Amino acid sequence: MTARGIDAQRAPIALDGRALGRRGVRTRRRMLDATAELLETHGVRDLRVVDIARAVGASPATFYQYFHDVEEAVLALSEEVGAEIGPLAGLLDGSWAGADRRRAVRELVEGFLDHWDRHRAVLRTRNLAAQEGDPRFRDVRHQALHPFLVAFAALVSDGQAAGRGAPELSPVATGSALVALLERMAAFHRDLEPMGVSRGDLVETTARIIHQTVVGV
């Protein structure tokens, strides 16, 4: 589901509690889109309400009908973007016993890279705010990535029960490490290109690390 689809499905309301009409929903959407675009060149602390309002040809007073401040708009974007990646967790469903799941893992890695390429500014801002201790952004990041951690942990645990994989591994710690690997490589894959690492190289390497960790071979 696209960010716009999520936004419409939630039937957003104004800060005074009024249900938004069609025009209000469009205006709020334009505010969010402008915020996402401006984050490409502005840090969240440098981005001003007047900048967002000016980008959509509205007044700051209009912005404040929908959001208390810039951070709240970025938080709404972070929620939308986080929900968008959820379906990728389905690639980890099911038992891996006796199955070659390398294609599914490659699709997972590609999906994370595509996700970051589409929403880099919002995701970067979300993660920075989370790392700086903002509980709102930490919770949003957790909600987006937790399904992947749970799925990886279950696969490692199942593999250990079947005699595959190192018994010393903590399933939860392993799941957390694999999620961190996915997100880190997706976030910084462009930085590796000048070092001669192609996108294909990165996808294959990351997928093999994940696959070997889960299946134990």
C-alpha cells in the first residue's frame, strides 16, 4: 500500500478534532509531501513551518490546522513509510527446512534497498531522532522493523531445533543483528559504490550472509 493509500484509509482529522473533508485531506497530503521533499535538503531542526507552507502556496496558519509542529509532520511521514515496508516480512514466512530460499532473501534485500532509495530523507530523519532518544520516533522505527526481527528469530530457533545452525546463537540477538545488517546496507549502499561495490554485489553478499546465518551452512 502506498503512503497516500494509508493516509486516506486513516481518515485524518484536523487538530481541533474535525473530520477532514476531501479538500482538507488533499491539503494535509500536500503538506506532508512538501515536508518529505524539503527533508532532502534540510535537517529537521532547520526546517521551518513557513518553508513547508510556502512550498504548497499556503500560510503557516494552514499548516497548524493539521500539525502542531514540523516534528509532528515528520512523525506522520515516518509512520506511513514504516507501514509501507511491512509486506516484505512475508518473504520470511514458512519453514526453511530443505528449501532453497536464496531468491526470497535476495528479494528481501532488494526491497529494503528500494525502500531506502524512495524514502531516504524521512528514514534518515526518523532513525536520527530515534537514536537521540525521542520515544515517538523510536516506537515508529520499532513498529516498522519488529516483524522482521520476530521472523528471523523464529527461523533461527526452528533451525536450531532441527539441528541446523550454531546452538550458541541467541535467536532474538541474531534476528536483531540481521535486521541491523539489512537496514545499514540499505541506508549506505550508495557510499560503497565509489569503492567498486555494485548494487548486485551488495544484494548478493547481504543475502548470502542472511541465508547462511539462518540455515547454518
